[in-house]
Amino acid sequence: MIYEPVKQIWTKVPLLKKLQKKQDNRAYRFVAVIDCILNQNSRDRGAAKFPAFNRPVLELCQKYNIGILQMPCPEIACLGFYRTRPAGTSIREALDTIKGREHCSQLSMDVVDRAEALCQQGADFLAVLGGNPESPGCAVHLTDNSALPSGVFIKELVRELNKRHISVPFLAIRDDDPQLLEQDLGQLEQIFAKA
């Protein structure tokens, strides 16, 4: 067991960090990925684009030896698997309530806790992979010129990362359009190649 002060030095000194990384075969790099990229069964009925998972994303992670931190589905966590909500209420409207935002905030704290723990072990946090433009929980629209808002969970995740002074790029994985998915995979590969 390493005493806490020594552990803090261990994770902050680059030479010691390199030694720590040589202890086993881990590449010490990871991305945080929304649940449905890894499990299409978690998508709302009619929204799945792959039979099981987004194979191109996983193949890229495998090619570059990038670990995956799977984030929970905010829709299922807040509303249940069937996205139960009052009649006439959209999933976004149901998530964008005080209770829904509190759920998403708690999920984001849990995700950032896990990411911080990985970083303290020497891993590099490369990106957050979000969802399609219409996703009520996980859409990524972080530019001012976007007409659509980011998903409720993504907004809370950005807030939590900013609160903890963690800077990491967010990338939409727009698998509802093959051309946009190719663009997103190209951007992701650039991030991986630089790591």
C-alpha cells in the first residue's frame, strides 16, 4: 500500500508516472463513451443503428489500444428502460426537469469520479464520446452556432468536468448518418493518433 502523500507525488512526477505505466500491459489511455455505443439494446425503440454495438468505434479503440469508460444511459437511469413519462411529454422534456437534471448531475459526478480515479492511476483521458444530434440526454452541441442544445446529461457532465478543472474534448458519434459517422470517426482517429 502506498501512503497518500507518496501516491500524490507518484502520479504527478512524469518520470515516476512512466515507471508506473511499465508495471503491466495497459496503454493507460481511455475515452468515456455513452452506453448505447457499446450496447444498442439500451437505445429507445427504433433508434438502434447496429445489431449489438457501434463496431467502427470499438475497432478504432482496439486499433489504438484505448480503454473505454462506459457511461450509464441517462434516459434509462432517470425514466426507466421504457422511458416512462407523462403522456405528451418528450424524453427531453422529462429529463430537463429539476428531478431529471438532478439524476443527470449525479450520473455525471459518478462518471467524473471514475475518470479521476483512472487519471490518478496514470491514465490519459482522451475524449468524451456523445450521441446523435437529436439525443435528449447525450447529444453533443458545444458550439455557440449550433441550433440544437446538447443533451441534458452532456450539459451536466460538462458542468461537472469544468467544476473539477478537467479539460477534455467532447465528440458526437453521429451514427444515424453514415457520412457524419465517417467524419466523426476521422476526428476520433486524429485524437487517438496524437495520444
